[in-house]
Amino acid sequence: MKTIPESDGPSKVFRTSEQIAAEKSNRASSYYLRLYDPLCAAALNTWRPAAETGAVLKIFPFIRLGAVFQVPLRNDWLGAWLTAAFYAGFYFGNCFPEQAEEIAERALGGLDVDRLPALASALDGRPATIENIGAVFNILGQNWGPNFGETDHQHWVKSALVCSVTGINAATTAKFDPRLTDFVEHLSLPIGLSKTSLIFRVLAPSIANAEGKAVTELFHHPLLALAEVQYPITPIEKRTMLPFFHRQLAIFGVQSENECPVEDNDLVNWVSAALDYGQSLLTNQPHIVKQVFGEFTPEKLRTLKTMASRIRDAAGGLNASWLVAPLLEWHGATFNWNEPAFYGRALTRVINLADFAIWLPWLLNGETLMGGTGGWLLRATPNHRWN
């Protein structure tokens, strides 16, 4: 059976007007640096020692994404910011140990960043899982404010630098420190796991993903950046879903990375388009739907079909206007939030709802796909998602 080839994927399907202008001129760097953005400006315009400046430039892809996602600069979000920065450094250190050690050694002259023993001690014997490390950083975030004369934006840049270099040390020098043997043994890379949020999955590998790339290679609308990590273990599903998000950005007339229809009253249009896309694939390319189903266990598909039936019954059918409310109810029960606190979360909500809406025609037409026997479905390979 033919699958959607990689060449038909989303890499260069949708581009913002800013991307197009940057690629046609010599202004790519000015677009990438976002100096009009207070967080990016704090990273690039604040005076600091040369060694620290080099470290800030290295972690700038992380800071830029935080600015694009419009992460709120409040203490209740600082813990998540610190955790993501730590893993961004840790992931970079694992991927590029030589470059990472050089950055850490240079930054140590101007920053008190050798904080791994304190972090290990704060875990109080608990393993260094992302949940436990996140809990420590959440406590730190509630009590770590700006220094005298430091703006909130400067504080968030400094905190990202401190935690990312700490993550770099965790991936490099900590391996040779006997005090940190237990800490390093349990430290793991959660990148790409379905239990982490989409925003974390984008932020954590951001420094490593930018290494060695031209500026023009780092331009992505944030909706697409998030959608590309939505499917970490189902590659056929990923190749099937991503074109939808690229197409819709063009149809909705999106121009900038800073804009996307994500408000409550936009959800009907997203769900309607997703239903049409799912039904079109089911009608015209059922073999692709079959291959997507093959990436899931029979048990997972039965669970998803039960959920789909409940959503359809609650809506009284597959009318987009009626489906939004039960889809939001499902979203709240599944992800423990429904009201997005910032742009990045609003984009995540769009992806989650549109994704399930695409699946609805597939899950509710199983008998047609299964040919009345379900034999191919029972041979599905193990996998999981939507835990």
C-alpha cells in the first residue's frame, strides 16, 4: 500500500510573510532576533560579560520560542520555564558535549551556575525524573524574583541561562562527580514522550535543534512547531496530519508567527475543517487511514472509538457547531485545562481538538474500513497516545 511520502510532508508548505520576506532579502537575522519583543531584547541588549553573552546567544533559540509562545512572565509559570531550560541544556549537552562544555566553562566565570549538588540535594533521595525535577523548580520559581534593578524580562533570561547551563553540566561534567552518581543515574531524556506537554517538547530540544543551522532554517510558525511533535511514535499518523495544519494556516490567511485563529469562536472553523479533512481521507484514501490505525493497539482503538461515540452522542451528530462543547469537555478531562493562559497553550488546544475531529469520521466508520471482519485491525502493532 502507498503511504504519504516524506517529500509530501510539511517542511516547506506554509510560510509566513515574514519568512518569505526574510528569505528574499538580507533581513533574515532581524526577523529571527525579534528585537521588538521585550524578552528577546532583554537577551540581546542587556550589557553582560563577553563569556555570558556567548552563552546567552547559544540559548537564544530557547528564549525566542518562549517569546513566540508568549509565555506569561509570572511566578506561577517560572517553574515550568526553569524546568524546560534545564532540559534544553541537558539535551544540548548530550547531543553536542564538546560545544556544551565550552559554553559552560566560559559562562561559569560570570555566573553561579554550578548548582547540581543543590538540585540533587533538593530531590531528597527521590530519583531525578522530570516530574521530581519539575517539582523542585516549581518551588524555586515561587520564591526566585528579580535582583534589585533587574526587569522581569532580564530575570527570565538570566534564569533560563542559569538553568540551561546547569542542564549542560548535568549532561557532561556531572558524570565524573562522585557526589552526583545517583542523580545522573536516574536522569533521563523525556524529549518526545507523550506524557510531556507539546510546548515542553518544542522548548527542550530547541538549543540542540538550532546547532549548526542557518537562521532561515529556524523559521516555523509556532502552530506547526507544536504539531510536528504531537506524533512522537506514530510516523504515518504524523505524515497524514501535518498537511492539514499547513493547509489551514494558508486558508485562514495567517500572515505572521504572532497570529493564528485560536479564540473560542474560532474553534468551530477548526473542527469543521478537520471533520472535512478526516472524511475526505476516509473516502478517497482509506488505505492511509488503515495504515494510521495500524500504529495503534486494538485496545487503544477500542478506547478511542468509545470516546468518539460519546462525543458524537453528546453533540447529537457530527455537526461542528455542536461538537465543540463535548470536544472541549473531553479536552478538559484529558489535559486538565481548557482555558489557555497564553498563545502557546491556545495553539495547543487547537491542535488537540482538530486532531480528534479528524479522527472522528475514521473511528465512527470502522465497519467500512474493516471490511466486516476487522482482521487487519487485530494485527495492529503496539503503540500508545492520548494517555
